[in-house]
Amino acid sequence: MSAVAGAAPCPACGAGAEGRFCAQCGAPLASASTCRACGSSLAPGALYCSDCGQAVATRPAKGPSARLPWILSGVTLAAFSVIIALLVQRQSRPRVGDMLPTGNLPGADAGGAGSASGAAGMPSLEELAAMGPRAAADRLFERAMTEHEGGDIDRAQQFISMGLQAYGAVPAEEMDADGRFHIGLLQLLMGDADAAAASAAATLSGEPDHLLALILAARVADFRQNAAAAAEYRRRVRAVVEAAGGVPDRPEYESHRRIIDRELEGSGS
């Protein structure tokens, strides 16, 4: 039996009820219209007595939809904090040489393809706010790599952590081999070779000749000081390129062409 709409609240469960007993919990309703503490008449739907302040009913619990505005506000604030962090750190930094897990970033040098990876290519506040989860995660990856390549390890760690969290929020249907390559490099920089190996394997299980996944696997082997495994992965990289008559025309290969070229030159590690 449902609660009676517009009736006085049950003193026990708060459901609208009339008659002598509550249809929801069975509590007696004889005192529902008067305060049990002072005997004053109660207004319909009252939660407290207007004369003595005694609680006469319980407020119904709010459902998840009632908390939604607060949840959304928290998410928005977190995203805004990330955007502000990105914009505050826009100053470019000089490169200080090669580092094992990352290699050279595409476009890090003047005139390189993909120069948007540099700090000068960071988007405006409005552009970042309009990005989807994957695009924002990719920008955090680029920023982390730029800082690490520039030698600012402390700042890089901040962006690495934010980048991994951002990729964790990317919908599964938006994740691809390029995204897993980014995640794997960030995981290597965090010292988690096992996680990075899993990121490479996730791509290689479906595309055993994917260049970026092979390169990531080689760098995991470097991290583990397994020279034989690293050499075998790099041999496979060269074999794929030779069989195709050059680096295949894929967007993710073009984005990371400098990394691929350095592997082919034998200086990727």
C-alpha cells in the first residue's frame, strides 16, 4: 500500500499517512496531528513543533539525483584545477639530452613535426575546457614528457600522475594503441615496468607488428636491463619497416616519427 499524498507525516517513518495507523510502517497515528511533547497542534507536513521545537517526523532521505549537482561541481572544480596547472606552467624549457624511457619527443626541436608538444603549443583555457577526456589526457602526457625531457623531474612527476589519472577516465572505446603507448611511457617514468609491459602487451596481442608497442616493449626491456629482449624487439621494429618499404602511414606513427626514426637509427635507448 502506498503512502497517502498530501497527508501529515508519520511520526515514525515520515511517510504521508492518515487514519489511526501508518500504512508504511504500522506506527500509531493518534498523535500525528499534535506534538507529543507539548500537545500543540502541528501543521500538515511539519517536521518540528512550532511551539517547543520537538522533532515530530523524519526528513525523507535524498536520492542520488539530489546529490548530482554537488558531484558535478566537484568534477568541474577538479578539471578546472588541472587546466590552471597547465596554463601556469607554460614557460618553455631547454632539452638536456636523451632519457631512457622517453627518447626524443616529436617536434621537440624547432621545425619538428608535431611541435604542439612543446610548452609554446599548449592550448588556451577556453580550448582546454572544450576538450574531451582523451584530448585532455594526451595534452597532459605531452606536458609530462616535455618537463621530463627538460630535466624538471619534480614538475614532470606532477604531470605524470595527472596524466595517468586522466587516461584512467578515458572511455574504453576511445582508447587505442597510441593511448596505450602514452600510458606505458608514463608508467615507465613512474618506475612501474610491469604495468608498462602490460600496456605494450595489450596492443601486441591484437597487432603484433605495431611499431609503438614494440618500441615500448623494448624500453621496458631496457628498464629491466634485459639487453637480449630489447634487441629482439628492436629487430622486429626494423623488420616491420623493411617489409613495408618504410614507416607505414598511420597517424600515431606520424605523431611519434622522431621516436621511431631514432629506434631505426639504433639510438633509441
